[in-house]
Amino acid sequence: MGISLRTTFNAGEGKKISFSFPWANPGADASDIKNLMQEMIANGEIYAEAPTGIVSAEFVERTVSPVEMD
């Protein structure tokens, strides 16, 4: 089981883009996450589609169940 942080941004022209960070700390403060997202917007020139505004952030928990292949 792994927990990821998924961040979603506006990208202009009605588009939304998302970034996921695997193995995120679910105890991270909302202010730290917001600061991270603001830095991503400030450094938008490194992305093919630059984030222009914060939409949301959420932790995503994933469970993997192996399939027996006898």
C-alpha cells in the first residue's frame, strides 16, 4: 500500500493538469502542500504546460492485491 499526493492546477484555456508524488507523507501540513504548489506555479517555465492556479490537493491511498497465477 502506498500513499501519493495528487495536486491539480489550472493550466489556462479551461485545462487542468495534475502531478502525483509517490510515497507522500499523509501527515504533511496543508500550508506546506500549498507552499509546494505555489513554488510549482512560480517555476512554471520548466513544464511543457505550466500550472497557473491551484485547484486542489489530495492524498491517494492505493492497495495492490496480487493475482495467483497457478
